[in-house]
Amino acid sequence: MRKFIVITGASRGLGRALTAGLIAKGHRVAGCGRNPTAIAELNEACGPNHRFAVVDVRDDAAVAAWAVTVLKEAGPPDLLLNNAAVINRNAPLWEVPATEFDALVDINIKGVANVIRHFVPAMVARGSGVIVNFSSGWGRETDPNVAPYCASKWAMEGLTKALAQELPEGMAAIPLSPGIIDTDMLRSCFGGDAGAYPSPREWAKTAVPYLLSLGPADSGQSLTVGDR
């Protein structure tokens, strides 16, 4: 069955790989990102059945306007993927500037809440849909020099599990770790060693069918792509 999927952070990394994989399987996608050039490329490459917009998820008013447009054109999503996130530069917590910490929290936590605020009511009104908030292995354990990122992903675990308790029967909210993938974010931490892990495109071959398989029975569970 063809699904309608909304994804944040669609213009790069995992989001872009997921977008390509979902469209290749015949699903309709609406996405957002902050890079105007990348968003224009997506709109040109993917065609009129799929819509991509320049939206900064930190901006609640911008997310609200985007949601109004998407919901009017396509209705509530069957699958809402909160993927947009950033990582801090490797440093002990006390060396992370306040501006960098604030931006990370605003995108990784508040941005997710903004998207939920403006898309989930329509899903609840319909009585169906799956919300996936991307967590991380660093949302379940920690390492030095990435404390702000760990904090934001631990927040995703708690936020999502509480959301799962609030949703009506027939819906789901899932904190999902993608696993370890060779992205720009991983290279900022691992350097060249990140090349030992799958590329986003390789990862998406497993991630796309996995995401499409999620349903109400998975709600509130801390899952990792490929763990079943």
C-alpha cells in the first residue's frame, strides 16, 4: 500500500538516503531541510508528486506554515520521521560554547516538538499513523566529548515514550536508533574510521523496509534499525 511520509532533514545524510529509498518504492514524500540549494535539487529530481521545502525546525511559525501546506495538499502522514539533528564539535562539555549548545537543543529537541505540535493533531484526528523520532546509540549510552548530543538523544527516548502513552490506540511513537552509519556527523567524531561503516545509501536498503514495517505493536519501544 502506498504511504505518505513526512521527513525532516531530508536534504542530506540519512534523510536524503531515506527520501530516495522511499520514493523508489512508490511512496509519496514531503520533506524539509535548511539548505535551499539541496531542497531545490530534491524538488527537481523527485518530481511534482513529492514536495520539499526550506524549513528550519527551530522556527515554530515556519514549521506551522509548512504543516498547513502539507496537510492541505496531502493530508496527515502515515509515517512522520523526525530525522533532523546536529552534533556538537568534539569537546568536553565545559568547552562547548553556549551558542552551540543552544542551537543543538533547539534543533534536536525543540525542533522535534515543533513538528509533532503541527502534524500529529491531524494524525490523531484520523486515528492512525506512526511517529518515529530518531534517537541514537548515544541516546542509550554515553561517550566523552559529545555530551550535548547525548543529552538530546536521551531526551528523544523519554519524550517519545511519553508521547506513546498519550496517543490513541492504533497509533505509535517510536524512538529509533539508526545504528552506526558513515555520515558527516559520524566523521566529525570518528574521522576516517567512519569509513568502516555503511554509507547512508547502503543503510537505507535495510532502513526503508524496516521503517515501513513499524506499527502500533512497536509503540514506546526503543528500537534500532535491523534489530528484528
